[in-house]
Amino acid sequence: MEGKGSVVRRQFKTFAQFDAWLKKHEREEGAPFRQVSELVKCSRGHCEYNYDNGILHNQLYLHDIYYRFRNGRTYITRIDLLDGD
């Protein structure tokens, strides 16, 4: 989204804000298209997805989700995405 090899960090209070930010970066044809691969494992506050077969151009992949528990509720602390561009 921001350039080759760059890391973009953003903070959102809601998934709606996160979704709006993603939509703002879409092109007319809707790319990058959102993809999720097979879940490898999810434990100790980290869910990881399998991308051993590579990624495609014009795709945005969910790579990792980091979470914690507070007062018996799960909350997301970080989401890592891979941009196929």
C-alpha cells in the first residue's frame, strides 16, 4: 500500500475504522483483494496463517493476529497484513 518493503503502522479503536482505512486504499477495481489462508496455529496470544505457497499480486493477506485477555474478554492487540504488491 505504501511502497515496496515499507511497514505501515496504524491504530484503530474499532474494526469499522480499520475497514474504512482499508477501503480508502482500494483502487477502482477493488484491488488489493483481501485473502485469508489456512490457520497454522493459534495459542498464547498469537494466531498465525500459512503462506508457504507464496502470495499473489493485487492481494492483501491476513498474516498474524495478536490478542490478549482482559476481564474475561478477548481483545486484538495487533493485526499483520501482507501486501502482494
